[in-house]
Amino acid sequence: MYYVTKKLYFPPVEEASYEGILAIGGDLSTERLLLAYRNGIFPWFNAEEPILWWSPSERMVVAPQLYKICKSTRNLLNQKKFKVTFNQDFRAVITNCQQIERKDQDGTWITNDLIEAYVKLHEMGFAQSVEVWQNDELVGGLYGVDLGHVFCGESMFSKVSNASKIAFVTLINHLKEKNYKLLDCQVHNDHLEKLGAFEISRETFMKILKS
């Protein structure tokens, strides 16, 4: 296990543990976060833990160019029940992601320090948000780190049915138009799989990330 020092450095991702943990400690400075994401690493830890840096052996992703929107989702988009914007209220999106109650989840990994770190990334143009509105109320959204050819999704929330799905599909359409290679969803979960995400090896992910 590598213990992060003040030096801006991470070991090769192949040195991650079986669980996917690569390093421990350090800080959430803009420089360190960008170094991490550009090398296939992301922070993920609970409030009472030190910062844990991950690079799992299997990566959950979406390939925007190959993504096919199902008929029910396309009908939902065509109904125009929601208004979707980009980067209109990043702080509100990440704060809702922190505060929303989730089934089978006790608490949140999005600490206040993480919020401030990603807001700073957003102010510098490296983090983006998608907002979903209904009757001028923010009812869903997502945020992530934008590397220019890979978008690293971090979290999403929904206050009404289908709001997060609308944010997800709208983002994919945007990434497809901009010729992005991947939407990185980091680790497997059933909800993402139902939305069309799939796993690839860390080796394949790194090749795409570095291309």
C-alpha cells in the first residue's frame, strides 16, 4: 500500500490491491485530483476514513458511440417533461448527491471537503454538471470530471422518477456529439448496468484513457 506524501505522485495502477485500493492519504488539491483522474485513479472513502485512492481491476463504462437509447427512454425524452441544462448549478447538484437518501446505503461518501474540492475543479473548467428541472425545480442531475475524451462520472441523484435517467442519457448524447471515447462509471452497480453500462478490464480502460 502506497502512502501519499506531499509529492504529486501515484504508483502504477497495476500495484492496486485486490480490492482496487492503490494509495492512502494525501489531499484533495486540484493538482492531485487531476493527476489521479488522468491516470485512472479516483478518491472514494467514508468521512471517518483517510483518503483512499482507487483503481479497480474492472471498470464500469459506457461507450457513447455505441450506446443505443431504449424506446421507453426515447419516448420519455420526447415528452419533454423535464428541462435539462449543463453547468447551471454545479454546487446544488453535488450537494443533492450528498444529501439524497439511497436504498441500502448508510450515509454518504461525499464529504464537505470533497464538495469544495470538486466545486473548485468546476470553477477551473475540469468538472461538469447536468441539471434536470421540473417546473423550475431541480429534481435530478449528475456531475463528474471532464478529461476531454473521457468523462469520469462521479454521482447522480433523482427526486422524481426518471430524472437521473434523463440526466444520464442527455450526457451520453452530448458525449457522443463531442466524440468522447468513454463515460467512466468507475465501479459496477445494478442501476448502471440497467442503464447500459458494462465492465472492461483496467488494462483496456488505461489504453483508452491514454490514447
